[in-house]
Amino acid sequence: MLSRVANNLCWLGRYLERAENTARLINVNSNLLLDLPKSIVLGWEPIIDIVSDRTTFYAHYDMADEHSVLNFLLVGPNNPSSIVSSLEFARENARTIREIIPREVWEQINELYIYGDENHQKALFRRSRYDFLTEVIESVQKITGILAGTMTHDEGYNFLKIGRNLERADMTTRIIDVRSATLLPETETEQSAFENLQWMSVLKSLTAYQMYRREVRLRIRRPDVLKFLLLEERFPRSLLHTLQEVKGCVQNLPNFAAVSHELEVVEKMLMAANPQTLIQDKLHHFIDDVQLGISQVFIKLEETYF
């Protein structure tokens, strides 16, 4: 397989996952702000922190109000993580490897890009936001399903899965880091009553709420949520599961030793940390180290294959 093709497949997986994740974040934040009383202000700025684009955002907008943040996340100038940009990049990667992926996948990606480009303004309005974002999420899931069911599970498919799971691992750590920091501290005031609701939003950002409740039948608590999202190896969006998925795919490729070693470093760090016991400052530093580790995995991936 040409290194160019492998690179395009990996980034195709990343961009599709990024578009879906961004749509989920907007949906969940919209619902959370509706559920919280007006006296509790969380706003939209934490979403900018999750996608790590604060500098770029404030270069184009004066304040992080709902309209500005949504415009930035949907089709913002110079924002490669916006939904429309991610779909455009995914389409371009798919176009250059049309002979590698099933024709149905190319058609679905092309249709999704056209839909996002023509209809993203709908998400600026609360009445039509949910329908647009749900269409993006379900379309990406449909593409993922077609790929799983019709594409030969060879080296190319492994690169697709590697890209998808690295992007998923990165987003999981970002959501936990920013959301845990911006959640209200535990107090004996009436605000503590909303801690359960806010940790529920963390789970819903990763579509983890129902699976968490199956596993943990007690009330939603910070340590249990952290343990589930970071260490539950059977849940597809947990950090440990994504790392193991990438490792399994890499080991099906030639010359995998260097990338596999970097994955093992991150996995050992995760298993040794007991993240559910960490206070906020230590959790933040731990997640920083994990994200650096994930970046190092991708660097080794590029050096080895791309």
C-alpha cells in the first residue's frame, strides 16, 4: 500500500470522527444549558477549550456567546475542526482514494458534505439545531457501518480504524479535562444538586450514559464516571478501549514495533494512575501527559508509515 493512501485513509477516519464528535458536543451543551437554572452560568466557552481553538476563536470573535461559538464550530473561519471543514477534508481524502473504499462510502461522504455545507445555518437556531446535528451524527455512523460491512478488513481498513480511534481517544480526554474543570465544585449550597446533571452531560457527550448506568447502578459520581470513561475496556469510547483498538490494528501492519511501544507507554501510564482517585489539578496534569502520549503515537505512526 502506498504511504499516501495509508495517510489518506487514516485522516479520513479522523475527520469523520471529528465531525461526529463536534456535533455531539453542540447537542449536549445545548441541552445542558436548557436544563440548568438561569442562575448557573456555564456558557459556550468551554466548548472552545475542548477543541483547543481559543486563540483562533478570539482572533475572529469578540466574545464567546452562543451565536459566535456555534458559527465557529459549524463553519468558522480558519477552524479545521469545524463540522463543515471536517466533512470537506474527509470528502477530499475519500476522493483521492475512491478506488480503495467502497463506492457507497464515497457517495455517502459526498452527500453528507453537501448536506452540511448547504444546511449548517440551521444549527444556529435552537428550533432546527437538533435535526441538523442528528443528521450529521447518524450519517457518520452509517458510513462507519458501511465500511465495517463492505470494506475488506485489510491494511487499509486498519489505517481507517487507527485514525478513528486516535481521534476518539483525543476527544475523550479533552471532554473529561475541560468538563471536569468547569463543573461546579461540590458545596452544600443548592448548586451541588446539579452536579449529577453536569456529570450526566459528560457521559452524554460520549454517548456513554446508558452503558454507564448498566455498569454502575448507583447515582452518578465523579470517580465512577472517570473510571468508566477512562478504564472500561468494553466501552468503545473509553480511553483504554480506543488505545487497545489502535494497538490491535497496528500489530496487523508491518514494522509496528515503534508505534506499539508508544501505545504501551500510554496504556501503562493510564493503568498506573488510578485516575478516578485524582483531584482536579492532578487529573489535569495526568490528562496532559496522556494527550502528549497520544500525539507521540501519531508522530511515530507518521514516521513509520506516512
